[in-house]
Amino acid sequence: MVNQPPSSDSSRPLLDLAHLLLSTPIAQPSDVSDLLRLVVEAADALGAGLIASSKPDVVFGYPSHAVSCDPTTYQNHLDRWNRLPCSSIAGSAHRPGSSPDLVARLNVGAARWFLWLEAKPGRTCWTQAEAAALSLISCSLSRLMETEPQQARWVHQLELTARKNRLEEAAGIARRLLRDFGNILTGIMGFTELALAQPLSSSGNLHTYLIEIYRAAQAGAEYTSQLRHFSCREAISSRECRVGDVLDDVHSLLFSSRNSNLLLRVDVSTELPSVAIDAGLLKLVLKALLDNSRESLIGSGVISVSARRVELTSADAVAFYGDVRPGSHVEIIVADTGCGLTPEVSQRLFQEPFFSTKKRRRGGFGLATAYGVLFANKGGLYLHPGEERGVVARVVLPVAPVSAMSGMETVNDTREDSLLVATTKELPHHFVIPTLTESRPLVSVAQEV
């Protein structure tokens, strides 16, 4: 039941949008994200979303806060919305302690969808006219979804959205586990280093065993570092870099003294603007992509790297895995003439966060690492087959704003009289204390209670 009119009524803009959608040629349907953006603007709402009732983990949302990686959130939505009166096409559903949702059902064949509007704070109800206008919009969307050209487009977007949600769910799990695993590895590596520093016979078995323990812990630390990059959702720094400079470093790292039949073509203008990412992190991304391209080549082959400045719309942004926003970006394209993507690989790529075609013990976290780094820096990644053969990887990163780093100064404190170390419960202070006290005798350690 929709309550009495609130102080503001958005029914007129919603009706105008409904008429616009109904008159849009079916051959040129609007993008899903653009549709939701138009609905949000017309209703002056906080957000809008579209969800399949049979798949609560497949959700479109605008803006980004309207989408959660937790499927339980949307299952709760569906349970509440399914209790709306069957006689009403659209209705209002209240959440405890929050503004009401205005919800409309979409019936596409045997499938049921829900289109919802989330009210801005302070709004207590929606009008009957707004509910009717949203129903017209839902009818327009149902009409678009039932046409063959649009079905193919929406199916692709649905699959992309589902994979993004699975990636974010995996990233959340990794974040919860990383701290504990990191602390365990820190203790193993730290005490191994302390043991190796003791006078031991280099020819004895004990020294050999300690070396092997340390190497194994280092390998575990490398995997942990990759998982950290995959799961991190905050930029590590506000630095910027030039794509050409980073490519020079990666080229010398990956392609020096390698297969002479491999040809690397680089077309990156020196006039390109800097991108808003730390050079070391961009190197991780490009290394993962170039390493994959190099391994896909059998015998001779060509890897091409190019970059250009592009302006992305919201429809362009949604096509990438990551956190891409509309605006000015630098697009980096890595294309190879390798064996390409088989249908099985295409199906599992990004569907399984750590899927890899590499042999055992040859990694497999490269793309996951690249995805996490790009997500944290408002960038994105997309892979697709080449025109003839091979794979094309597209990376986009926002153009860096005017640098503010030049005015920053580095402050060095050269005092050597004492050192205070504060640790948390999670940090293995039982390792930190002996390590530091061996190198500096005047150390005070304060542990957080």
C-alpha cells in the first residue's frame, strides 16, 4: 500500500521517462546501467536496482552502492518484495530504520524480475502516481528484454555481473583470512632468520633444513602478497606514473635473453598523460598480462602493446571487471597471436577467481592480482578473443590529476638514541622483540591490550 503524497512528487519525470522508453526503437535499446541512471535521476532517488528473483546474486545497480557482493542482502529484499499484494504491479516496501523502497515487478516469459527505487533519507513514502509511473517503466523494460537482440545483450551483461559478484565475494573471504596467514608466515620467516643467524655448521643437516623452511615460507609469502593485491579495495598510494616507462621495465624483465622468435611490438606515445596508479602496481598488472601472452605462444609469435587516451561513458565502464568510472582514461591493449581462449577457458575465466591454465606450481594468481590492483585504483580489465587468433587484454586506468607530489618533502628522523615499537594483538610481538633487540639495544615495546 502506497502512503499519502510526500512533500515532493517525481511522477511527472518518471512518466516522461516511461514515454521515452516506450518510444525507443527496439533495434537501439538503452544500456542497463544507463536505464537505471535515468530512473534514479527522474525519481530523485538514492539508487535503483534490477534483480532476477531466481538468481539473487545477479544484480544490476546504480550507483555502485546499490550493489552488494553479499547475496543474502538481496535474498532478504526478495523475501520482502514477494510479500507485496499480488494485485499491485508496484508497491512500497519498508526496511526497519531505513527509507522505503518503491518496487515494480517485471515478467519476462516465465522469469520474474524486480525493479526497485531506494528513497533518499528523510522520505517516508511514495505516491500512487510514482508507483504507476514505475510500473510503466517496468513494462518498457519487459518489452525490451523479450526482444531477441536485447536478450543476447542482457544475457551477456547478466553473466558479467554474476562474475563480478563472485569475484567480490572471493575477495571478501580472502581479506578475512589474510591477516592470520600473514602473521603465521611472519613468525615462521622471522624465527628462521634468527636461527640462521646463529653459528651453525654450513655442512650440517640443520642448516639445510632451515634454508628449505625459509624458502617455503618465502613462497607462501609471495602467494599471500598476491592474495592481498587481489582483495585490497583501497589504493595503496596516490602516486602516478607513465605507461611507457613502466613498459620499459617490464620488457627488460620478461623478454631479455628469451625466445628470439618472439616479437614484442610497442606503440605507446610519449605524449600520453600519466595514469593514477603507483608504477610498481602497474608493473604487476602488465607483467601478469604479458607473461600470459608469452606463455600462450607456441614457437614464434607476436605480442603487441598499445595505449591511447579514451573517454569512457557509464555504458563503457560497466563492460570491465573492476571499478571503472566514466571519464578520461588511458587504455592499454595487450594482444597476442597465441592459441587463444577455448570455449571452456572462456566459460571459467573470472567465473572461478583463481582459475588458471598454467601447469602446477606455475602460479595462477596473475589475473586475480591484476583485477584487484585495478579495482583498488578505479581501473578495469577485460579479455576477449582476437580478430583472427590469440587474446586481447584491455586495461583502463583513470588519467592522473595534476600532480601534487612535487611540493611534498621527506622528513628523516636521524635520532638513534631509542626506539618505541607499538604492536597489536595480531602482530607476533614475540618475534618482533628479539629481532629488534638484537639489532638495537635500546628498544621499548608497547603491546596493545
